[in-house]
Amino acid sequence: MLVRLAAFDRGLRGGRRQPCDERPFRSLSRWLAGGFAVHVSAEEGVLYPALMRELPELALTLEPLRADHAELLHMAHSMTLLLVADRTPARDEQLVVLGRDLVDLMRLHLRREERSVLDWCERVLPADSLRELRRRLSRVLGRP
């Protein structure tokens, strides 16, 4: 995720092109609707419930992450709508601003997730639960 975001961000901050090059936005939009949406589904459907069973107190930690997921998916939808709108300088500017905001929120979310969810998984989940969790996540993510 970070590599994809860094490449997208470099393109955004690399200078203003008129008209806006939509290719990076379209690529990011496809990834957000596909791989990222599956990632969110796996976290909220498998990982978070497993953590909550072992440590219900994590609800306060997980709620902001769920809110991030909702906001990121909403931003992805907004990007899709902008990409099908008529091309205008105002639309292009909105696309760039949305792209920057999305990258910033995604990076913040990933840092929070690393410090909380991944750390808690290793600390509170027993080895057999971790194995089962990996198996279920692999199935949700479509990996062998």
C-alpha cells in the first residue's frame, strides 16, 4: 500500500499539469474499489472481531480505524464520481485535493493500525488463534 501511495503522491506533488493526467487517479480508484475494499472487509469481518473476542477493551481503539475505513471508502467513491464528471479546471483541482487528502489519511490510518491492531494481535491472540486468523484472512483475501 505504501509503495502505491508514494508513487501516486509523487505524481501529485511533482507539479501541476494542465489538463490533469487522470491515469494515476483511475489506477488508484480501481485499487481502492478492489484490493483496498477487500482489505477493509478482511479487517472488519475477521481481524477486528477476533481481537474483540480476546480483548473487548479494544473497542475504543478500533472505532477510529473503522471510521477511517468509512471515510477512505467515501473518498474513493468521490474520486470515482469526479473521474466520470466533465473535465474542467475546477474538477481537476478537486481531484488533486481529494487525492492528497486520501493519501494523507491513508498514511495516518496505516500508522495507527500498525501501532494498535498489529501490535495487539501479537500480544493477545494465542498461537492457535493467530493460525486460524491467518487461514481465514487468506480465504477472504483470495490467497492460498
